[in-house]
Amino acid sequence: MKTENDLKRNEIRLDNKTGYRNFPMVPRVVFGQGSFAQLGDILMPKRRNSNAPFIFLVDDFFEKNEVTLCMPLMYNDKVFFISANEEPKTGQVDTLVSKIQEEFEELPSGIIGIGGGTLLDLAKAVAILLNNNGLAQDYQGWDLVSKPSLYHVGIPTISGTGAEVSRTTVLLGPEKKLGINSDFTTYDQVVLDPDLTKSVPKEQWFYTGMDCFIHCIESLKGTYLNAFSQSYGEKALELCKEVFLEDVPSSESRDKLMMASWHGGMSIAYSQVGIAHAMSYGLSYLLGIKHGIGNCLVFQHLEEFYPEGVQVFHKMMEKHNIQLPKGVCADLTENDFDILINVALGMEALWENALGKDWKEIMTPERLKGIYQRI
């Protein structure tokens, strides 16, 4: 007779015949305050020739910031400053790919993403599409990418999303919000420099940090939980509690939150997130709400499912004097609610992780609508 733990271990198999998934990880990473200065040395051996540039996709917050002055540009390297005010879109990826292909005769030496989750996801997607035919929306799903991506480097300037370590790049498409989830998505190199997060506004720091915190709660409370995910999730959760509940010096706090983001991203590599993320996808798709705040808007109402986590979340909000927007869904039409519900319920793996194989009997459309109406 199989025990509950046996059943959970089966959840992390590719299927019952082929065995365990062989997930990729970031092969090279440098961590430390000031480590961004090493980027030139890191890139030099990867330059194919003077006609194969590096393409830098950079959050436009840094357009007039000293970080841009330190970028190791050579030859015909190109910098695209991109707004992170909206979620990354499949059409945005296609446009960037077309611009790069039109401007340069040969493929770039690589793609460098500098920014938060939006820029990191865009860079991963562009690196994939430059070496795979078709449109970005064609690859939204699991293991649809057939060729390796271009060499790509991720440099987070805010901590929490875990985009720097994950094998997915979440994009808003014409019909859905879904990641390009593949073995070729993961970065070849990551530079973790906590100094780059000094200028993050307080509310954005909180919302993105809560993305990591909620990652941990949903992973650790999920039916897909296993020792691999648990080891990373518990460490990330411990670091989040230190950063958001204790009085940690700012320099140490930046270090800890950056590592919490890394561990939080690793915690879902072999498991999944849950209800807050599924519902947040609906809010992003319909209303354009950024992922971090979307998770917070939902999570505050999930005490029935994550009682201890929601209690700690409210303590964190109180300590940092965070006031979430109210009435976000107050004026939505029935058609709007249908869209929210359909997008959210389409994230089947997330619901199964949260509620088990019978999740459709537990989370009915009517019940889900009731939660949205409280937001």
C-alpha cells in the first residue's frame, strides 16, 4: 500500500515510465557586492567576433543611472532600454527579435538581461526566439523549444521573482499568460550583485519580496512537496522572515533577500506554486496588474488555504506600513469575471499542487469568483 509520501514523490516524476525529471540549473553564478564590475571579464571569452554583438536589455530606470556607465560595451554592442511598467508580452519579444535580426547580419554573441522579473523574462525569451523559428506565443507551454537558446546572462536589480534561476519565462500572450517552460530557458550565467538593488522603491521592494515569500508558502504547503523543494523553500522562507520581520541592516538585508530569491526560485524547480499565483495570472491578463502586487492582492484573502502564511504576511505588511489597493475588482462585469476565472483555472498544475487531484471539486468557478470579489 502506498503511503502519502510515496504519492507525493510520484508527483515529481515526468511520468510513471520514464522516471525523474532531469532539470537544468544555472551553470555559472557570481555573487557579491560590486560583482557587476566583473561582467566584462565574464563576457569577453563568449564574444565570437567583432560583428557578433552582445545585446543588452535593460530596465529604463537605469537609462540615466551610473549602472549604464559601467556596462562593458564594445564594438557594435547594442543597448535597448525597456520599461518594466507592464508585464512582458509575446508581441514585445517578437518585436525585439525582429529589430535585432534586421540590424545585424549575424546572430549576436549573447543576450544580457538587466532588471527585475520583466527584463529577465524578456531576455530569456529573446535568447530563445533568436535561435528558434516562429513567434513567442508558439512556445508558451512545456518543453516546446527544440533548439538551444543563445548564450544569455541574467542580472537582477530587484530581488524576489526567482526569474534569474527558473526554467520558465512568463509572458502575456494574445490568449493567455503562460511561460515558455523549457530546458533551454535557464540562464547560462547569472550575476548577483546586491548593490544593484539599492535604489528599489520601498513598495516595489515589498511586493517583489512577497513574490518570493508566497513562492515558499505555496511550495512548502503543496502536494508536490519533496525533499529537494523543501530544502530550498525552507531556507528562502527563513531569509524572508529575517528581512521582513527583523531589523536587519540594509546591506545585510539586500544580501539576504537576493539569496532568498535564488532559493525561492529553486524551491519550485521540482515542485510548483499554488493558488495565489494562479489567481494573480488572471489579474495580470485582464487588468495588467504586476505580478508581485497581484500575488499580494490575492494572498491576503487565502487564510482558509494558507492560514499561517497569511498571518505572517499581515505582520509583514503592518511592520512596513504597506496598504494594498482596495476595490480592484469592484466594477468588473460578469464577462470580466469569466475571463479571470478561465485564465486562473487554466493553470491546472498550480491547482493540483495546492489542492490535490480533486481540486476541481474544491475550487469551483463560483468559489473562485467569490475570492476575486473580495479583492
